Amino acid sequence: MGTETVAGLLLHGTRKLKTISATLSGTGREVTITDDYWYSEDLKVYLVLKHNDPRTGEQIVGIVKAERNEPDPRTFQIPAGYKILDETPVQEAKP
């Protein structure tokens, strides 16, 4: 499918087709399922996945906001009053 630039990121597109025979499709007709994958080599992740099955319709999953800056260090701070509790059951000795 080639490449496209979305939000300043170069994406590489791949399409996979799967054909279901008329006898197995449940429709009496041959059905072709299309899956499109748009991958960002820069982020090492698929940003858009499109699935189209004529029997069930189209589904699109995509990342709409990708922040590339460092996260706030406060996100990783241990909260005040944090305690480690050992909740391992105590096994009683057998007589």
C-alpha cells in the first residue's frame, strides 16, 4: 500500500486479504475480508488498523494522540505512606 505521512509520522501500509468460500461464508457468496495495517517505524507501533468484513462491517482502531516528550517524573514517585504488606497465607504445621 506504500507510505503515508500522518501527523508528521511516516507510516508504511500493508494490506492482507482473506477470501472465504461461498459454502463457508454463510451468505451463499464468496466473501473477501480486508485488513489494513499502518505501521510507524519511528515509534515501532501500528498506528491504524482497519478490518473490513462485508458480513459484519468495518472496524477501525487507531492511536489519535502520541506524545513523544518525557513523562512527568511525578508519575513514577512512590506515594507518601506507601507500605509493602505481606499477605501470604501462613501454613499451619500438620500434627
